[in-house]
Amino acid sequence: MAISIKVEKQSTKFVKPFVQTPSTLFRYKLGFIDEFAPTYNVGIVLFFCVNSNNNPKFLTRLESSLGKTLTQFYPLAGRYVDRSPSIDCNDHGVEFINAKVNIKLQDFLVFEMNLKFIDEFIPSKIGSTIHQQSDPLLAAQITTFECGSVAIGVCATHKIVDASTLSTLINEWAVTNREENEIEFPEPRFNSSLLFPARGLSSFPMQPMDNNMLSKYTRKRLSFGENVISNMKTKRNKSTRRWSKVQFVSAILWQTFIAVDLRIHGFQRESVLIQAMNLRGKMASLIPETSCGNLWGLCATECKTLETTEERTDRLSDSVKKSITNFLKGHHTHEVGQAMVLNSFSNVTNIRESTNVVVLTSWCKFPFYEVDFGFGKPIWATPGTIPINNTAFLMDDAEGNGVEAYAFLELKRLPYFEEALQHVIAFAT
């Protein structure tokens, strides 16, 4: 029987910080990592198995707690000024949407095509930018299912928000929402522009597609359970080296994308895998885990020859370890440390056009599954679509030890991708 899923917005309003932002903090300047960051929004949706209909103040409480949370995340309630570039911290507010969907959560979760509807739960158009000064920088959508369960989708501009910032924001919002009494807020946490001042960089060279192009692309969800990963690593890793689940799954995905490219072009082109690396805790001078803004560098790994899964995993592991070792030698307060991060971006901008570029981002270890608004932790967390070809996002599964991967590629290449993936996994197992 065909299932018709329809998400309908019931109301939209703007939520402002509970405490007015002082005039001394009115202008937030972007740092050089912010300058380089892509122009798309970064978003996630969390699904909670809860009967919210039993609490008539459910939405009101979420709205109020969001306003209190914005007091320490005040730049997100401002507006982007492209010509600076900077943020006017004018407290114009963030978008808060109440929506309903005509299906029960348990039916949606087992629906084979549910991934196609994920972006309906995230309050932003795919690939939208924030170059209009009136555009909000953050939006939240609360969607209620027929059974009373809810999905909370949050998206924000990548210009001042990375995955760690998004996780910190949502977890702080959840803490505020479940607290009975008023809580005291620490100092504002947006400090990326102070740590890495602006350099006049251009944005990430691989920019998102517009809505006219998106119909030619698709998103593929891949699940790697803990046992599957463990069995594959045991069979393929004949050395004493220890592979992380992220690098092992990354190697499988990269090998699959290379196989697809080989099928299309008839010969193996040079390939580069670009991975984002969280700088928090990875530099000689401390960058606290709760620091907000864009605080990441890039690790680019090259491949010119055919390799086995284990050889590719070793290559990725060596490349990441080398990058981490270099970052750990640098103080962000010194020019050498600044140059290390800056060079990680400049290396990417110099990649030849003939190269097969694959972009992979890991959100593993970010505590999205620890979010608790007072009605339990999410049973599923999934990112929104990032409309850049040959990309993949990794997340922990609900149990925490497996990996869920989301690959984005051309629709016409999907059969090649699925065939290549089966071959890579079959060889690995």
C-alpha cells in the first residue's frame, strides 16, 4: 500500500534572546575558517518517541527555553552582513516553526523511502544561503506525529556554525528545557574569530547546487553495525595496527566512489579525499570542546593507484595521524599554528580540476544521541542533505558503536555506486 507523507507547518514565529545582547557585542566578525566555510546551512533532525499531547505547554516550554539558550548563543539571533563579512547581533531572532505530519513515528521509521522526506523536518530549503541580510541564521522546527511523538529539526548557517557548535547548541537548549529552575549562563562561547582572525579568504571551492539541479541527485543511507565493522576489520587487518571505525568506513566509501569514477571514465583518475578535522583539543594551545563557531581544518589524502581496502585504510589513518601530529605542535596564538590551519585550506583550493574529489565529514562522537529535552533521548538522529556531489556524512548509530553513512551523488550513478559498494564489502568480508 502506498504511503502519502505530508508535513504541514502550523505556525511560524521568531524567538529572541531572553536577555538583550549588550551594544558592546553588537558586531561579531567572522574568522578565516568562517570565511572559508561553505555557504549552505548545516542541519540535523532528532526523532523522539514521546507523547507530547499530554503536555499542553510542550511547545511553549521549548520556545521559552530556546530564547534563554540564545542568550549565550546571541550571534545566531543576528543577521549576516555580506559586505563585511560579519554578523549584526541585533537580536532579530531565530525562526521557530510548529508543524504536523500525517503519520505515526513507528510507521515512518520502517517506511523504506523515509530518507526522501528527512529534509521536510528541517526548517530550511536545501542548499539555501544567507546572503540576504533579512535571513535568519538559525531555525528550529518541532514536528508532531499522529501518535504524539516529535521530531526536532535544527539548521544554522555554516558561516558561523560547524557540527560541534550545532551539537553544543542543541544540548544546551535541551538542558535549559528540562531544568525546573532558572540557570546561570556562562560567558558567550562564540570565539572562533578571536582564535583565527579573518584573512580575506574565499569560500569552500565546492559550492552547493541550486534546487534546479537537485532532482538529478540522490542520497543513499548505509548502515554499518558494530559486529559488521568488527568482522571486516578482523578479516582485513593482518597487521597489529588499530583502525578506527571512522577511517575504516571512510576507506570503504572512498574506494566505492573511486570505482564509480573508474566506471564512468574508463580509467582511474587521481583521487583526493577531503576530510574535515575538529580542532578542539587537537592543538598545542587549548581550544575548549564547548567553543563555538567554525573550528576545523582539512586533511587531504591523495590516491593515484588501485589499492585494497586495508591499504586505503592505512593510507587514511596515516594521513589523519600526520595532520593531528602537526596540529598538536602548533599554538593557535602563534603564527606557526595559524599557518598550519590556513595551509590545510589552501592545499584544497589548489587541487586540479581533473581530480576525482570526494568530501567526507564525520559527526561521530558528537553527542546528538545524548540530547534530552526532558522526554528521553532520540531514537534516531540524521543530518540534512548537503547538496555537494561525491560527499558522505558519517554518524554514530543509536547504539553508539556502529556507523550510519549518508552518501550524496548523481542519481544516474546510483546503480554503479550500489554495485561497487557490494563488491567492496563482499571482498572485505
